[in-house]
Amino acid sequence: MLCAISGEAPQVPVASRKSGTIYEKRLIEGYISENGTEPATGEDLTLDDLIELRTSRIVRPRPPTLTSIPSLLGVFQEEWDALTLETYTLKQNLAQTRQELSTALYQHDAAVRVIARLTRERDEAREALSKVSIGSRAAPTNGDAMQVDSTGLPEALIAKVDETKAMLEKTRRKRPIPEEWATSEEISTFKPQRTSEPLYPGGRLLSINEKDDLALVGGSDGIAGVYSMSENRVLHALKVGGGSITSGVWAGPKAVISTSAGRVKVFERQEEAASFSTHAGEATAVALHPSGDIIASVGVDKSYVLYDLTTSAVATQVYSNTALVCVQFHPDGHLLAAGGEDGQIKLFDIKTGAQAATFDLNAALKTLYFSENGIWLAAVTERSTTISIWDLRKMAEIKSLDTGSGRIDSISWDYTGQFLLTGGPGGLTVQHYSKASKAWSEPLKSAVPAVAVAWGKGAHKIAALDERGVVTVLGGP
């Protein structure tokens, strides 16, 4: 007979009534007093459930003191019993922990597989959705034709577009440069004046409200903020929710923001004034019409959408043949330029939705920007180090600018059309075009990295946003 705990022949053997297992009496009594269960089966066990087995054994003399060898052996025996009980308990706990860990690992592996499958199915569904034709739209005659919303642009907005064009077209080219506007010499002295703490990391949104010296900044966590450049702090946050922020623009005192979840939201101060979910997929960019009452958004669903801010309603939605990633209104407001993943810049007549012209580049578009002269259009493709400048009159590329600062992620023309601001991970530059000499120069080259850049009031300041969400304001002495 061997004890189930110590593995040795018991001196006082007892057996369990429930399992019939044999134990050393002192060991099982100690185990029951601590755990109240049977070691072998884990079932409840009491001292009354033990049956003492009678066997012939030699009576051991009781040691008188610890100075004798028998008494020392008794003490060693007690220590050995305690150690045996502890070892047995540790073995049980180790076996249970191993089993729980194995179960947790299997559950984690299953969860990872389910997440991977769902992510793959989501991506496939998005890709299929971006290719599908909308049955309720006007049917195209071929694969390259565009699908135009059957309702068209409302008469009220058409009248507003015509009025804006007539007003701006007369004054735009004859408009003198404001006396308070920054000069090339002043811009050449620009240095970083203040730098914010990291605000909203991972974002690409930077839009300046020149009237109030405010910057609209957003990140990949679905939160945007109104940042005061003069006070170097965030005045209040705008919780967009659902997806990362892809683009934004000021429409007077209102902030318009697009998200990767396909939503376009309008905020007035801290309150949400309107929300649109017209795009089937990511809304990649938004732009403001010169009238200030119309907003355009583009998305991966191959469409652009026009919104009426005065009524907070969708005016029209026009489909193209490729996913659209960037958008800008012509300074006169009658044309809309949208850059596609197919390497084309598509010009649309916003009143009819018809495609007026296309400019072919060699890669997917990254960003584009109209000059205030209404003739030039600057564009940058993905991972490009040069800027392509197109003449709308000649329908051709007239200039390719290499800033020498590496990849370009953002561009911005100033109000006068003299200065073209560029930004990228290698730094930012200002390219100056002189009408007198008809030549380009570079008055400013800074090492400040930027994923988005914008001009401040009167071109006396430049704001740059980097990948960490840090806003750097540059200015003169």
C-alpha cells in the first residue's frame, strides 16, 4: 500500500469511503483541514469519510526531547509532510493553470482567425461596392460614361453658381495685390515661431480660418479640434465619431469635416449642425465653393456630392469611372476638379455634372489646387517629388517644379496666385512666380516636416501639420 499523496508506505493508513484511495492519515487530515476536498478526485471530503485500516506495525518510541536522534527524525518527518502537501498543491495548481492557458490560447487563435476573415470580407465588400453601378441613377451608355443624379442641380444653386461666376470673373484678373500682402523678401525670413503639443496624431486635416486666426486640425481617432494659432492651444474639440478624419474646410464660421466612414459633418462652434452619409465608402476630401454656400465631397465610391449649406441638404451626386481622392473648385465656381486613382484630373461642369476635360498624369493623384488666376492648376501624384502645373487654356502641362525636398504631400496657393506652398516629410517650401520676369524662384525652404500646409492671413504666416499632430506656425521677425 502506498499513500496517494506522498507515494510512500503509510504508517497510519486510512481509506476514503468515496474513492477507496489510501492516504497517510496525518497528510490527508492536513489536506482536508485546508481544502475540504479529496486530492485524487476533487470531491468534498470530511474526516468522517475516512476509514482507518488496521495493519501490523512496530510501535515507534516517542522521542523525549529534540536532542535525541528519534526526536529529530520526528521533526524531520513533520517538515517532510508539510513539504509533501505543499508540493502536491503546487502540482495541482500548475496542472490547472496549464489547462486554462491552453484554453485561452485556443480562444485567442480562434478570435484572430475570425477577425482576419471579417476584415477580408469587409475589404472585399468595399471593393465590390465601389465597382457596383447604382440602379436608380441614369444608366451609362458604356463603361467609361458617368452616371449623373437624375434630379440635377436645383435651380436656386444654379442661379447662385452663375451669380458667383459673373461677379468673380470680372474682377479676378484685374484684382491688384493687396498692399498689406507679404512680399517675397518677407517670406524668405520666415522661421518657426511657435510649436504646439501633439494634438491629433495620424491626421491630414489642416484648414485655416484667416478671419479668426483659427486652425481646424483632425486626427485618425475621429476627433478634430479648433486650434488658436495666436494662443497656441485647442479652444474646443469636435467629436466626429466613426472612422478617421480625412479632410476638412472652413465655411465661414462653420467647420466641414469628412471621415473614412463616408460621413460629411458640419459643425457650428461645438455643435453638430448637419450630417450626411451619402458616400458608400470613405469620403476622401471636401472643398468649399467660392460662394461659401456649397460644399463638395469626393469618395472611393467614384462619386462627388454637392451639398447646400443654407438648407443642409444634398443637392446632387455624380458618378465617374474611378475612385476620387482629392477635390477643388475653380476660383470662379463653375468647374470642379477631382483627382482619381486612375491618374486623371477630371474637370466637371457643376451645373450639369458633365465632364468638361481631363488631364492625364502618370500615377494616382495625391492633391491638387487652383491658382487664383483661374488659369493654372497645380497637382501632385502619390509619392511624387515634383509639382505638375497645367494651363487650362492650352490643356497641357506647362511646368514641372522639383522642390528638392523629397516627397510632396500637400500644396496651397495663396490668394494672390504668387506663392505656391508645398509640404512633405522632408520639409516645406514656397515657390514664387513673378509676372514681371515670368520666372519661378524659391524664397523659402524650411526643414519643418508637414503632411498638410496652409497660408495664414495676408500670407504673413504659414501653418504646418506633421504626422504626430504637431502644428508649427512660421512667420517673419
